Amino acid sequence: MKAITARGALALSIAALLAASLAGCVPDDAGNGNAGGNTDKGDLQCGLASGEAATGDPIEVGAIATASGGVDFSSSPKAAAAYFDCVNENGGINGRPINYSYQDDALDPTKTAQLAAGYAADDNVVGLVGDATFIGCDVANAEYAKGDLYSITGVGVPQACFSSSNIAPVNAGPRQSAIQLLQWLQDEGKADAVFQVGLNTQGNGDWVAAGINEYADANGINIVGTELSDPTESNWLPLIQKIKDSGATSVIIVDPGPITAAILAAVEQQDARGDITWTCTASCYDAQFGSQIGAYWEGFVANSELQLVDEAGADNELWKSVMDAYADADAPRDTFSQAGFLAAKMFTDALLQLDPADISRETVSAAMLGITNYSSDLLCRPWYYGEADEHNANHSTRTAEITDGVFTKLTDCIDSGDPALDGIFAREESEGLVG
Amino acid sequence: MSATVQQRSSRVAAWSPARILSARNIVLLVVFAAVLLFAPTVLGAYWTRIFTVCTIFSVAAAGIALLYGRLGLVSLGQVSLIGVGGWITLRVGHATSLPFELVLVIAAIGTGVIGVLVGLPALRLSGLNLAIVTLMLAGAFEVIFNVTGFPNGGDGILGRTEGGVLQQPLARPALGTADPDYFRYVIVVAALMFLIIGLHLSNRPGRAWAAIRQSEAGALAAGIGTVRYRLWALAVVSATTGVAGGLLAGNAGLLDPISFKAQASILLFATVLIGGAFSLLGAAIAGFLSQGLPPLLDAWGVDGNLIFVLLGLGMIQAITTAPQGIAGQLQGLARRIRRRLTRKNPR
Amino acid sequence: MILPFVVAGLVLGSLYALSGVGMLVLFRTTGVLNFGYGALGAMSAMLAWQFVELRMQPVLAYVLGIIVATALSLLFGFLAGPFLATVTTLTKATATLGLALILLGVMLFAWNDKARTLRLTTDTMGFTLGTRITITQIICLALATVIVIGTSIYLRRSPTGTSMRALASDRELASMLGIRVRRVELLAWAVSGALGGISGILLSSQTRLEPVFLTFIVIPVLAAVVVGRFQSLVGTLVGGLVIGVVQAVASAFPETSRFSNATPFVVATIVILYLQRRKVVTIEVAR
């Protein structure tokens, strides 16, 4: 009895040793695609840019993001955290550091509601920045409204994130992103027969599909198929078969990056790319995406809700360099990271106008609501908050395609043709929100 | 506790005033009143919400405990029944303007019927076979919930809104619109459910169930209709679990299929084993372990994922050395203290 | 065109069967239905992925993952075996739920439940035979078939296999006959762990590489074991293949597509109920 255990253990350890010693390594090709910054850590212009660490009474700031449960959108709060770290090392909010953390709702709206209630009830939390929840903006907004708490959300996904009083996303949202892909396909003359793919999560896939259909109806575009799948789906064959059978000339995928990558891998396995133009919303716009999906997908098109990562511009450069200096090397360099960064930057700029001794939820909320006409090279048009029941300030996006494994520019800003934005446009006009 | 139940020989004894006004019941009543009055203030907004959900799950845990502790049946699909109760509550709640309490009753009846219908073919099963069948049913329910979704104020049988129409949460009961009030509401309803289960246990059904667990053949010989009593157990457990689902639906007004996966049932079963399957206290502990411990770990800065490691270790420990669970150990402790206090004048 | 679905179904089904055989070998020898089996496979796949990420040679990484799964299974068998031998089948199975939870917790702690992909180099190599078939798919199918047939022959012919079968019918009697019971049981734990490790890696490449998903894939795998009536290896193989193909073909038609994932559960429930149709009363004294 003992003999066999001892022998087994010996064999195992020898095997492990052998494996370890034989572990010939594969060459390292990791990197940030074309999203590396050029500014040294000491020269970063964050907040006051004083170069001195803030030591005062910390200011509590939170966020809710969906980081697990099949979908990971934590790149937005990660970028916000990186920027706040940089601000704290550069004088903070007039001497007071920001104590920032985010919580994961695990794709469960019950948990979103709990976390939101917790933030709303905690008077120390002055505001929320860089949230990225894939579900539950509606339940969260109900709690925020009760506690007069406001959020500059990095990434809003479902419809409720864009039609809430206390939530204003920096990104444009899947609906705008998808419609603008359709507009691009139309401009390129590739919109003869369009197939759309998305998720069946409530208020997301159906809302985007409705938007695409409305735009298509108004512009005489033929939508040949719609497929909304479960976030935990792993069998993509039926989808590929449907796309083949539909005779589509182009496909719009409105799924998170990893799910899109899984679909594309299945398409590659079946060698079913054909002459179809495959496109994806901004959820795929990640500097790493090209190397993830491989050489088969040269020419794959994605929308980007903020600036393309390889373009010049002060804020874009600051984002890249802050990420290099303060975030993990494997934190995504994608649209949503830019959104979280920009949310944190706008929040910081707003707070710097306040008296540091008088920073409370009340004053911070007023400062956040007061953001109007905020220009950045990351955005196409200025961003604003303002008191309203819907917030969708970002509605112009860019398009890129994969060449040599990285995203390169196809078009600059396209303005959205979504008929549902009329209310937003009217408010911009009447309240003078964009200058 | 199981021992005392079996010793009770008649219904009359169970209802004598001395029994009802026993020290234990008075203490329970005082604790209950204190929780109702002060808990929301003491806990604060966040923890009140957490404990609301804990209480809801402890009702479902009581059902699992009844099946396992009394009938020796392992059901790994109880969270699916919470989902069924939630679905019925949302559907009926949106379709009619009935008061929430009535909707809860409908949910209880509906879930009871579905539980019995689903359980009917499985009635003859026991042991591992039943555990596997219930797990398979939980898997099937997961797929069904994914397809149907949960009603959110739309039209049609499924009651789903779609395509750019915002979802509509179900209104909370008039007595519990604010979080603290809803917490109290849930506590009262849960106490009612515990009372229903407790009364069953201390009366004829409880004794019949215990006999069936001891030996099915023996129970048959003693003239106990095993099928009838098993069905009744299934109905009671399903109905109370359905009420738990209704309370969960009322909490946020919306539900999501992600909360009702097969794995959630396995986790809840694990917490029941750890909490103790032989008493209602164990069920309450199980509710806390499943819904309250993860946020507590988070609040302490411990990775919430370690909950699985804790539950796994706890489960193995419960199976090997502490079959009565935490509740059993607590009760043992209480007994020892009482014995020490009353040692001077032994009965 | 139904062919691609049949191929995908056969591949998935063969993986169900491969996993199922690992569970079955253990169950037949020790009476333990291991609910932690999926977690062992998940651990192996996650480790393999991690080692590949750390730039290790892929093949070595896979082997290392499988070795760890084997070792973990052996360790649990070594620690819990003596206790498990004394309790009912149901309690044995329940105890392994604990193993599943512990492993799952460790994995979630180390890796989080993100969507990852384990790309095998053979994924993109393939040929067209009516439909496109990749080398990975061929490997899955071939490996499952070879292992199932190999294990069958081994159990039937070799002395150890005979001892395993002896243990399955009566543990006490087997020990009286001079079979080194513990040794045979530990061997079963090791073999089962290794099979779990292999199927975990293959499953993760064909489905999703997520700890939770892979841990609870044990539920559909169990369906294949049920079809094998908890004893027949060939029955398990057939069960796995049938479930896989029915599931994939059901997904090809819009009417059934959304319910296709329920196939394993429906099949298993029907089989259990059918097998139990005459057994009205179980005569077993509660322990």
C-alpha cells in the first residue's frame, strides 16, 4: 500500500521535473498591438500634473462593472483606476486623493441592484465613474435616483443605460455602433443583403436589432436574417449555416469581443468566410483583436466608438501612456478602456473646479451634471451630462479594418442616422450642450 | 430536534398551552420582534437588501432540508422551482392587478402543481437515481428559462417586451415598497413558511415521513400510504419554494435566467448540508451561507470566489463528521449550557 | 445541409463518452459517482491554457495539465477513499460535490470566470469531405473510440481489470480473495483523473474554456453514463454519441434549435425512468 503511493509520488514528481526542464519556450509575441504610448511616467499630465502625491482625506468613488459570468467589461474601470492612480501621484483633487474601486455584478441583475443600493446608501461615495455593466442599468438607476447619486458610465450596453436620469455613458452604445456599421456598408455599396448577429440579453440584442431594422426600412436596405444567441452559447454551427443559407453579402456582429472571436474561429474552422464582408461593433475594437483571430481574418471590419488607438492626439496619447505606466500589461487597450479613461478624466476635471474642503455627493453631483461641451480628441463631438431622462452624448463613431494583424483607419467620424436620437438632438440644440 | 419530534405521540400534546408558551418559543418570539423592529436600521441599506435575499433562500433551503432530513431524498433542482415561482409571480403580477399576497398564493399553488407533476414520474426513485433525475431536470429548466426568459411587462404568453421597449419591473407589495419594509415583509412571510413546514413536521405527516425514511417497506406495513405522503411532501416543498420565488421576483421586480442555473441548486444543497438538514435553524443558516457569505467575504476584502472552497470543505466536513450541520452543533452547545445551568436541580 | 451538424455532434458526443468512461471506471470500481470529475477536467484545461500563455511548448502544457488532474484525483481518492468505502452510494456522490466546489473555488480564485479560448494547432488544419473536418475533430473522435475500446478490453483481459470488476460486484469478498483493494481503488482514481484531464482539454477546445462551464459539464456527461446504465462502457460510448448527434442535429432546425441543449437531460431522465419502471419500493434500511 505504502509502496504504491511512494512510487506514484516519485513518478509524478519525476514527470513534473522532466516537463519543467523540457519546457522549451515558444517565442514571445505579446504586446499591445499598435496601442503603446510614448510619454514617460514622470511627464504624464494627469489632473494638476504637480508630480507630488496627494496625501489629504481620500474621496470615495465607485463603479459597477460586469467582469464575470461569461462577459468581461472590466477594461473600462481598469482604465479609470489607472488614470486616478496617475492623478493621485500628481496632486490629486487639490491635495485629496481619489479612492477608487469597482465591484463585479457577475452578469446578475439581482447583484447589480444590491451593489447599486449599497453605493447609494453609502454617503461617503460621492459619485460613480467608469461603470461598465452589461445588464441592470434600469435597476441600478432606480437606486441611484433614490440616493441622488450620479454616474459617468464608461460603457453602457443595454438600452436602459442610455435612457436613465442618473447614468450618462461615454461610449456610443451597441445600437449606434451597429447602425453606423450599416451606414458604412451602405456608403461602400455592400449593404445589399445584411445579416445581423447579437445577444438575447434583455434590452440589448433586441434593441440593437430594432435599431438596425428601423434604419434599414427607412433606407431601403434588405436585412436577410437576425440571430440573437445566449451569452453562454458554444455551438456556432447553426448560425454559420443560417448565414450561408441567407445569401448575405455582409454580416454585422453585435457581440462582446471573446464571443465574436469564438464565432470567427468557428467560421474559420468551416472555412465559411466566403465573399461576405464581416463586421463587428466597437466591442471587438481591441488592439489585440487582430492577433487573436489570426491571419484568416485580414480585412475584418470593426466600429470604434472613440478615437482609433493608433491616431495622434493629446488625450489618446495620455491614455496609452497612462495605461503603460499604471495598468497591468494585459489590461485591454480597447474602445472601452478609452471610455473608462475619459470618464475618469472628465470627472477629475469637474472636481478640480470644486473647493477641496467642500466635496460631498451634493457638490459632486452638481459638478458632474454641469459638464457640457467637453471636447477631447478621443471623441468626435463634445460630451455633456445635464439633467435629462436619456443620455447618449456620444453618437458619432469611426471605422477600422484589420491589416497585418492590427486595426487601421477606414473612415473618420460618421454621424448617426438613428431616428431614435431625435430627442437627443433636439435637447443639444435647445440647451446649447455642444457649444 | 428529530428525536423530540418522534417522541411526540399525539396532536393534543403538541398544542397544549405549556408547549406553546415554552421558554424556547418565547425567546424565538422576542428575537423575531427585535429583528422586525431594529434589523433594517442596524444593518443599513446594503446589508438589509442582502439579508432580504438570504431570508428568501432560507425558505427554499427549508424545503431541501425537509426532503433530505426527513425523507432522505436528495433534490438537486430546487433553485429551478424558485425560478418557476418567480416566473408565475411576474406573469400573474403583470397580467392582473391582484394584491401581491394573492399573487404569492397563486405562485405557491402553481409551483406546487408543477413540482408534483414533474416529481410524479420520479416518485418511485430514491437515492442516487433521484438525485440524478432532479439534476437533469434542473439542467432542462435552465434551458427552458433561457428560451422563455422572465416576464417584464410585455404581451403574449411569455410577457416579454422586446425591440426597444424598456422592461417594466413588477411593483412591490403595498406593505413593503421601501427596502426596510420589504425586508420586514419577507421576514414575516418566511416565518409563515417555516411555521407551515414546522407544523407538518411535528404532526402526522412528519411522523409518516420519518417512518418512510427509516424503511419504506416498514412504513407500508404500518399502513402508511407512502406514495400519498411523498406526494404531499413534494407539494408542500414545491409550494413554499414557489413562495420564495415570488418574494425574489418582488424584490427587484425583474428576474434573469442567469440566477436559476443548475449549478445554483447544487450550491444551495451544499449549504443545506453545512447548515444542517435536520432543523429549521439549519435552513436559516443555509440561506445566509448561500447569499450572505459571498458579500461578507467581499466586504472583508477576501476574494468572494473562495466561498466555493469554504463550501466544499464545509460540505465534506458535514458529511464525514457533522451530519447535523452547524445547526446541530449549535443546538448541542445550547443543550450543554442548559445542562450546566440546571445541574443543581436535575429533572 | 445536415452533414456539418452530424460531424460536430459526433465530436461532442465522443467527448461526452470519453468523459463518461472516466466516471464509469471509477464508479464501477469504488461505487463513487464523482461529481468533481468536470472540475478535474477544468483544472487540467485551465493549467494547460496558463502554461501555453507562459510560452511553454503546447504539448508539454497539455501533458502537465493531465498529470495534475491525475494527481488531484489520486489525492482525493487517497484521503477520502477509506471513508467513502463505508457509506451509501448517495453519500459517496454527495461528498464528491465537495471536491467539485473546492476545485472550482481555487480555479475562480486563480483565473476568474472569463471567456478564454484554448487554441490547438490542429484546429485550423483540416480537409473537406462533404463538409470541412479539422484534425482536432478527428483526434477527439479517434481518441474517444480507442480509449473506450481499450479500457473495455483492459477490464476484461488484464488481472487488474479482473480485480476492478471483482471489486465492483463485492468489495468485502474481493478483499477476502486477496485482492489488494486499496491499490486497485487508487488505480481507478488515477485512471479516472487522467481521462478527466484529457477530456477536459479536448472539451475546452470544442466548447468553452471557462471554469464554471467545464465544471458543470459533468451534468450532460452524466447523461451518457446513465445511458450506459452505470455499467456498460460501450453503452456509454453509444449514449454519448447519440446524445451528441441528436443535440447537434436538433440545433440545425429553427423549431428545435433553442431547446437542443436540453437533449442530454431529457435522454437521461427518460432512460432512468424506463430502467426504474418496475421497482416500486426500495428495501434499504437508512444508515
